[in-house]
Amino acid sequence: MTDRYGRDVLSGDWKAPRGGRSVPLAAELGVVVEDVETGWVGAVVRVEKAGGIHVVHLEDRRGRTRAFPLGPGFHVDGSPVTLTKPSTAADARLTAARATASRTASGSRAVANAPARVASASRIFVEGRHDAELVEKVWGHDLRVEGVVVEMLDGVDDLEAAIRDFAPGPGRRMGVLVDHLVPGTKETRVVEAASRLQPFASHVLIVGHPYVDVWQSVRPERLGMGQWPVIPRGTSWKHGICAHLGWPHAEQADIARAWKQILGTVRSYADLEPSLLGRVEELIDFVTAP
């Protein structure tokens, strides 16, 4: 027989909140939650005890991190959860993640709370802005710890003049990173002449990578390609790359946005080609040698 009066409104968990009761959830590495009070959405990167309470650190999609008390007040897919301390195995994974986080993007050990260091007299020079931004993203922490400044040359056509202007000498070394340094190119001839320039030669190290542009030093897999395309002669390399990827390239602003998109795919040294990594490390060693 049909229940003509409907179900008992007092049956079941009638005191439950509209969104449902909060359920416990272990704060394991990578779990994405939303803090109800602030609306902050992030993935769990670590859990620790601070000020007598356990806190969970959440990293948002822009890489920013905030700490929240472990416990209730979070949502997962709109449902309330109470974050709990992770299990022993999950704790071990978080510890390993913290160890990884203690490394810089270049793979070296991060120096926490290092005091500001006065810039050294030695410098590293790169051809342009994109080179400088890439070096900063991967080696920036290391360079600040060492007090090494990266400067731009705006090309190497007049490299000898740049060396004379900087006037390297004892305690004032000059490292230079050159694009497309392969046999038979204009860059090779420029570098060979500049490397012999006296009385500066012994205080200057000029190295280069084989790529047409520093864009190409980013592993193509980061952009969903098997390899960087070959751009025909007579076509601007950067414009050709943008066209290949289906990106706008009519104006310089389009090229700048394309580079920002490429740079955004670089998380660490592992996203760069070894041919660039070795040369930058070589320059850092040279300008920081006693």
C-alpha cells in the first residue's frame, strides 16, 4: 500500500547540516581542499606542528602557500571534511616532499634565511631578456646566495666593446653566455676574437649553447612536442615557432606572451636541455671561484 502520509520527517539524520556532515580525511600529499572561511584552494604540501597545534600547508595553482589549523573547516568537491594527521606512510611521503622542497630549482640545496649578500664584482652576462629570465627562474636562488648579478648584453655583435667596458681583472671576473655557438656561425667568430682580447682574456669565460634561441633550451615535451620544429630560412625563428604552435605572433606583444607561456612550463633544471645546464653551471663556478 502507498504511504499516503509520506516518510517520517524525523526519521534519519534530520539534524545534519544542509551540506552534509563533515567526514575525516587524512591530509596526505597532493590532496586538494578548500578552506571554507577564506576560500583558499590548494594542495597539501606538508603538515607540521607549530605553536602547539598541527597545521597544514596548502599550495595554490600559482605556487603560493598558506598554513591553516588541521581539523574541520575544509571542503572537498563541495562536501565538508575534517583534515586529520596523515598516516605513518603518508607522513613519510610528506617528509620526502619537504626534502625535495629544500632543493632549489637548479637542484642545489636551498639556503634558508641567508642574509642579504652584497653583489660581487664578478658578473654573468647573457644576450637578452629571455636568457636573463630563464637563468633567474632556475638559478636565481643560487646566484643571490653567491651575490652574483646577471646583466644583459643586447646581443654579442660588439662583444669586445662590452668586455672593455666591464674591464675584468683579478677579483672581477666576467662570464658570458652566447646563443647558437656552433662551428661556422657568426657567433663563433665573434667569441674567438673576444676570447683573445688582452689584457682581459684570463679573467673572461665565454661559453655557449647550440640553440638558435634560448627558447629551444626548454625541453620540447614541456610544450607537448616531440622536438622543436625546423623553421625555414627567411622566417623569424620566434614567429615561426609561434605559428607552429598556433599562437598569435603578429606583434611583439604576442612574442612576449609566447615566451611567458614557455617560461611558465619550466619548473626546475629537469625541464631544460643538458647543453644549457652545463654551460650556466660552468659560468657560475667561474665567477664564484676564489
